[in-house]
Amino acid sequence: MTQATTVEPLKGTRGEATGGGRAKGRPPAVPGRRRRDWKMAIEVIAFTAPALALFAMFVVWPMLKAIQFSLFKWKGFGPLVDFVGLKNYVSVLSNDVFIGALGHNLFIVVASIAIQLPLGIAIALLLNRKMRFQGILRTVVFVPYVLAEVIAGVVWFQLLQPKYGVIDSVLAAIGIQGPAQGFLGTPEYALWTVMVVLTWKYLGLAIILFLAGLQSVPQELDEAAQIDGASWWQTQWHITIPLLGPTLRTWAFLSMVGSLQLFDMVWILTKGGPANATTTMATFLINEGTKRSNYGIAGAASVILFVIALTMALLYQRFILRRDNESTDPKKARR
């Protein structure tokens, strides 16, 4: 007979010898870690729940209702029973007024950046230099942006009244005759006049943002450039403005989104007229909804406006803001 032999388990291998089957290399359980994780999760939910509830109530829910309305022919009262599918979208996209409104929005996007960017940089560089009454000048520049759109729109509407308005009176005093219907009542001048008002209203935001960005530019670089013999203009062009790039790109993003959603100033000044010369996508959908009671068309126009703004914002973030996002990401910065 052969004697049975027993094999003892090797120490240090998986099994009982390694302490309850814990995988090699796994850190031991820390007492109380799970409790701390739950506590942190509860705190995060408690702090974010009110904001998420407001976002869902005032953004997500209206957006879902707009999509629902866009699929029906609805006059604003009664149940939604006349389902038309995508016909409202086809009607909006084939509407010459809406296509013109889209063109006006794109024009305002380009004109806002082309006009306000150089003006904002020039004034910000000027106000960034030491001078008397610097604080007062900065306040004066920022005042138009602080004013409510309704107040600013009403003031400019009165100033631009034909014949008896202040602007026409000043022009007449120096021998210039304004348009018979006024600048806001003449299709050839209406959109450009609105653009002047928008520049006056929102230029202050660009200047304040640029001034904030200029505070982060090290003074040592300017001093080193002056020692090397660079002029003030060369210093600003080759050092200050390139370092201001992230601020410029962020402002341009805000300007683009605001121009696509422009409504209040145009509505107060012209209501989209004359002859749809200043109609924007927002005024178009408001006209269709409130004046013509075509809430299905208005819903479709609002969804199209949202898609256009979201698409342009994502493309801008992908191709323009990508470098700024990567520079602030620690993982990508180490690559």
C-alpha cells in the first residue's frame, strides 16, 4: 500500500494563505471610505438638486414642449389633435422671411465681431494705461451695458424719430438731411442703424472683459520689450494681444450666441420692420406665435433656432476654443 501524501498550500498564493481571496496588489479596504463616499454623494445631490430642478423647469421642459408643439397645427387653445409631423419645419425652412431673418442674424454675428473687437481692444488698451479719471472713464464705458435693454431701446427709439428726433435735428443743424421715414423706417438704413445701437449697448462688455484679461499680462514682458527697443505699438501687437487670445475668443463666443438669439433690442426699435428688413429668427417666431397664432410654426422655428445656435456653439468650441480647453486640462497639458 502506498501512503497518501498531502500537499500544503503555498504561502503567498491566492486563497486562504493570502487573506480571504483578496487579489494581489489591490489596496486594503479603508474603514469608513464607503461611508464618506455616500456622504459626499449626498452633499453633491443636495447642492446641485435646486439648480438642476430650475434648469429642468425653465429650460428642458419648455424645450420639450416646443418640440411637441412643432409637430402639430395648433392655434394656442384646445388640445393638440391636428398632427402634421415635419410639415411645420418644411414650412419654416421654405419661408423667405425666415431665410432673410437667418441672414440678418448671421450679418449681426459677423458685424458685431468685426466692429466691436477692434474698438474694444483699442479702448481697453487706452484705459489700461495710467491716466487721470481712469475709474470714471471705465464706469462711463460700462454704463450702456448695465442699462436694461428696454430702457436703452426706448431711448434710442425716441432719439431716432424722423424730423423731430434729436439725431435728425443735429444732422439738420449741420446741413445733412436724414431719410424721410427716419433711419429706423427706411429699409436701406434700418439694419445698420440697429447695428449701431447694438454696438453702443454691448461694446462695454467687450471692454470690461478685455481690461480683465489685460490684468493677467505680466508687466515684466512690457518692460523687457521696452528695454529691447520695441515701441508701444510693437509691444501691444506682438506681446499683449497674443496673450489676450483666450479672453478674445471667449468674448467672441458670447457675442456669437447673443447675436443668434437677438430679440429684445430689435423688437423695441423696429419689431422686425420695415418690410422685414430687420427681422431676426427670434422676432419671426414671436410674430408667428403671438400675432398670427401659428404656434406650431413658432415651435418649429424655435427648435431650428436652437439647433443652429447649438451647432455653431459646438463647432466654435471644437475648432476655436479647443486650444484653450486643452491648456487648462492637466492630463492633456502633460502630453
